[in-house]
Amino acid sequence: MSVDLLVNVTPFETRVARIENGQAEEIYIERERGLKGNIYKARVQRVLPGIQAAFVDIGMDKAGFLYAGDIATSKHGGGAYLSDEMEHGEEGESSEEAAASSQPRRNAPPIANLLRDGQELMVQVSREPIASKGPRLTSQIGLAGRYLVYLPYLEHTGIARRLEDPAERERLLAIAHAIAPAKGGLIIRTVAEGKAADEIQQDLDYLLRLWNDIEKRSKNAALGTLIHKELNLYLRVMRDYVDEEVEKIHIDSREAYESMKKFARRFMPEVAKKLYYYPGERPIFDVYGVEDAIESALKRRVKLKSGGHIVIDQTEALIAIDVNSGSFVGSRNMEETGFKTNLEAVHEIVHQLRLRNLGGIIVVDFIDMQEEENKQRLMEVLAEALKRDKAKTHIVQLSELGLVEMTRKRTRDSLGRMLMKECDRCCGIGLAKSPTTICYQLFREVVAEARAYPCEKLMVIAHPSIIDLLLGEENEGVLQLEGFLSKQISLKSDDSFSPDHYEVVLQ
């Protein structure tokens, strides 16, 4: 598989696209520097024993949220309540280690025994603010390097679950135990595969120096102060997402190119040769078709090559995806048509999940199939397609209604929520009152106003489309209303009014 990274840098926005076999698969956007990974000197605002959590002030408008299971402690069985967020995306424990560490998280001690109102502590943002929610925090500080994540407060040694070779896992864990610092723990990252012990040791030395500097700054820092700022987007992508599959990294900013080259020479010398400055006049995202991919990712409906289509709706509760055969009739029977459309849809659905960065609960309504063999094959293809996705996913079996329930780990806002805003007219529901409905609502208000207040005549001021309807199809209703009220009703058009806004003026 051919993989390139594109880095588009402007004064107001940085964007990174992952291109796999010529197609944009993942988009990362940073307008304001993200919070994830930042470390703050904080103060506990309020402890909430009922939900085992606390609100924590980190000097921002929205307080952060800290769960009991995300509090580092040396008590209660060694205190290694290792958070899922500590995994830094795909980096983390094996599935066995994750299962073992999830039990103490569920059995974390009462938060009232761990925190008190007004207490000072150092916290790290583990999840960006999403919608109206503040950032999720952890006191299990984790400093990510190229090959390791250093955990200064936790005695824990783990390894990325994507490292599957048993011999390599054993070798890397042996290195981790050999170089383990006197205080803290380590997680071995995926990119450490095949690396020598001295390279991993150098990475650890850098992280230990960084932590020592953070501790010194925190001693004299005021509450709500940013102690450590995470790398910007293009350097984070270099650190976290450049693997052996990535062949080239194209950067359209000379300044960013020099910064990435300097970073690579110091921490990732093997990546320096993959960096290329793009000086072309045509925007780099246009050259690779990324702008078109972004535009299509903002639409509900996605066409399939066969003539079918899928419809994607993002709601507060879940992501709903509907598969339709559309104009595709190129099979012998309905079963075969549905099966072929579903197979094609699977790959497009996985592509759209990654491109749009959709997370949480996902329900897919596939076309109904009767044959068990086809259903089983569909689930196998879906599981195989999801292996390309670095986000953690879990699939529930196909139901009798043709529904597949699955979850995908939500790490940041989706592409749609980042680039779009709620419609001012429909308030996000996607529908607006019809002109006829507005006219009849207006008639009722005219009657109510005329009965409530004495007047000789009334004036209705509304959007031109509503006035045109009142003078046309609904003119008979206006005349009947004048006769019923024994009052004259005049109409006035105002372009500044929205279609669903009107005023009734008594005269």
C-alpha cells in the first residue's frame, strides 16, 4: 500500500491528510492549538461522589472533568489505574493488559478519599473538549516520545497492542524492563518495532529531561497555569503517525518544512529523508483531490459506483448509516443485488468513518439478506476492512433486521462538527416549517391579536415568499379573515425577515 502525508500550513489553519493508494483517508485540522497532551497546574473546584468524578479548574472558561479512575495514586493495590486515554490513540497495552487494568478502574476507591475541594494537583488533558463538554483530564501524566510513553506517576510497563509478533513483544518488553527508570513506568509504542536498545534509551533520556523540566516549572507556577504545551499538529503527526508504510511527506510551507526537518534530525533521523518541500503554485490539497474529498465528507449522501448509495446521519446519540441499492439492478435476484451492494458499501463506510472521524455508537442498516452464508461473509469483510483503521472499534453481530451495531473510539470532534455549524433556521434538525404552515400560523395570530387588543385595521409584515403566498394561493383565506374580523388586513414585504419570521402590527 502506498501512503503519503500532505501538510498544508497557513497562518490561520494547519491541515494534514493521509493519502492511501491515491485516496484521502484521514484528515487532521488544527485552527487553534489543541489541548490534548497539555499539562496544567490545577485546582479541584467540586468533587462529585455520586458520579465518581470532579470538576477541575485549569484556567479556562470550561472546567475540566476528572474521573476517579484517572487519578494517579500509590494506594489500593499498587495504584496502577491505567486510563484508556493513556494509550495515545492506538498506543497502549495489549488486549490482555487492558482487560487486567480495566478492573481496578471500575473498582477505583471513592473519589472523596482521593480528592477534596480546593486541592492543588497537576493534570493532563486526555481528551479535547467536544461540543458543550469541557476537556477530560487525568492526573496519570503521560509524556509521549518517538518510541516510548513515560508515565512518571505509575509503576507500569506496557506495549502497543498493534505489535503482534510474540518474539518482538518479548524483546521490547525485556528492553523496557532493563532501562526502566527508578520512578515511573513505560509504554512501548508501535514504531519501536525493530529498534535497538540504545535508540529506545535515548528516547527515554529525552523524556526524563522533559519531565524534570516540567516538575521545576510547576513548583513556582500559579494555579491554572499551562506547564507543558503539546507539539503542534504537523509535529504530532510526525511523531505519532509516521510508520514504515509512509513513503513521502509533502509540506507546502518552507517554515514548517524546516521545523519538521530539524525535529526529524533530532528525534527521527530515518524520517528526514521522507520530507519534501512542495513549492507548487497549485494548492497541494487540490493536486491530490483532498479538497473534493472534504466537500463530499460534509454531505449526507455518498454515491456508490454500482449505482447504490449510503446515507450518513450524525446525531447526539449515535451515527446512523443507511445502505440503499438505488439504481443498481445488475444481478439475477434481490438477494444477490443486496449482497453485492452491501459488500461495496462496507468499504465506503469504513472509508467515510475514517475520513469524517465519526466516533461513538454506530448503527448500519444494510440491505436485508436471507442467506446465512452472505451475512457471515459480510461481517468478515467488515472486520477485515476495519483493520486499516487505527481507532479502536468493536462490532456486534448482524441482527435479524440487517442492522450492525458497532463502536468507534471518539478522540476528537468529527470533521463535520469542526467545519460546519448548526443551521440558524432549522436549529440543526434539517427541516423548516413550510410556507403554508407559516401562513396558517400567521392567521391564528392575527385572530388572537385582533381579539385581545382594540384596533381598526392590521398590517402583516413578512418575508417576500410569504407575502407572495398570501397574495396568491392563500388570498382567499386573507379575505375570509377580513370578513370574520370586520377589519382590513394590509400586507407588507420585508427582505430582512427570515421566511419563518413575521410581525402583526395593530393600527
